[in-house]
Amino acid sequence: MSIGNSPDGNFPEDERPFEDDRDAEQFLSIGRALKQARIEAGLSVDDVTNATRVRIAIVHAIEQDDFAPCGGDVYARGHIRTLARAVHLDPAPLLARYDAEHGGRPAPTPAAPLFEAERIRPERRGPNWTAAMVAAIVAVIGFVGFTVVKGSGGDEDGSKTQVAEGSKPTASKTASSAGPETTKPADPKPDPSESAIAAAPQDKVTVQVSAADGRSWISAKDHNGRMLFDGLLKQGESKTFQDNSKINLILGDAGAIQLYVNGKKIEDDFQPGAVERLTYTKGDPQVG
């Protein structure tokens, strides 16, 4: 990969500065203006991508005046502004031209209609297995303690012998006689996701983002729009975000990311290189 001009002073065929042909065209298009400024700055597409975190495919598309991969007018305007600053152009004329060619400046779009898959659904409550398990364990401990105390004071003539020799059989007998109601919750081993659900606060939304299969740029905001994180997550790194009601995410390469929401793994089949914009609340993921 060459950066800037080649040693003999020539540009590659697709990287040569545009010839001035004012009779054929009064002004450059947005994409051509960005591309010409990049070439004049001696930058390659890789250089611009590394500096701006805008993916290579999107940079190529914008330089060809194809804004469809941006995902909408709001994101297209943001990419134009970012690329213009990277190649030392004033973004204002380019944005004005984009608005004129695409029906004016877009109004802010609510997050919920954009992402149908993450629309906040009516809350459905399933059985609270965590509370049931805790109640069962407390009942077993209380019953065992009551039996030991009662057995130690019941027979004065052989109390010492019964306590010294019979305390262990009494405890095992109590555990075996507790019946299905006390032993059933304790038998199965919870898998990691169930343990994580038990550990996650019930009155907050907790989102863990892990770069399991590669690096990815991520952005996270709370329900007030305050930025919690905006940067590159390297492979093997993870970030945890928490809010009272809602977490908004943007994943630059969703295929490299593994999500845990409120302690439960999200099984969505994100594609490598795909940009995903997600919203999670205290009720996610839904039970049932």
C-alpha cells in the first residue's frame, strides 16, 4: 500500500488529480471534491479510514457519490463532515450541497422507529426464579437450624451424646426429608447466563460489550444522550455500561461484538462489518 505520491512522481490511475474541465462541469460533486482533496493531501483511503474510523467501503462509496451505505441522511452528513475535516476541506459548503440535493436537512429521527428489532415492547413478566431459589435456600437453612436447636434441648439424660454423635445424621435426615419443594431448586447447576442474570441489578439496565472476534469502534449513550464511551474496542477487551432506564449503542463492526444485556447473552446473528444501532432497557431481553 503506497501513501501519497509514488517515487517517480506519478499517481496511480484512479488516484490522479482531476483535470480542470469547467466547460463540462461548473463544480465538483461532493464525492469528487472529497477525493481530490484527499489525493492533494497525499492520503490514501486507508489513511483516511484510520484517522476517522469511517470504514473503507463507506469512504469509497461516498467518493463515488453513493450515500446509501451510510444508513440515512443523518449519518451521511456526519460522514461528509468527518471526511472533509480529515482532508482539510470546509465541510459547510459540502453539507449545504448535500441538503440541496437530498431534500433539505433531515429532522432528528427517534431511535425506536429506526431499529424495529430493538423497539421497546410491552413488558411481560415471567416467574421470578431467583426469588424462588433464595426463598427455598432460606427455608432449608431455617429448618435445619430449628431441628438442631430442638434436638439439643429435647432429652436431658442423653443430650451430650446426641449432640456429639447424632448432630450429623440429624442434619442429613433433615436435608433428605425436606422433600421436592426444598431440594428441587438446589439440584440443577445454573449456567453462566442464569448466574449473570441473578447478579445484574434488577432496577437498572446493564450492557456488557466484548470484542470477541476482532476489534470494533463502539459508541454508548445513556437515556439522557450523555456519552458514556466513544472509541475503539480492541479484540479481547470489554466494556460495561449501566443506566437507570436505557442504553443506546452504535457498533462499527457488529460481527466482532458479543453482547450481554442484563446478564443474558444476546444471540442476534450480526454480520461482519455491519453497523448496528441498538437500544436496550431494563426489560431486555424479554422472558418467554
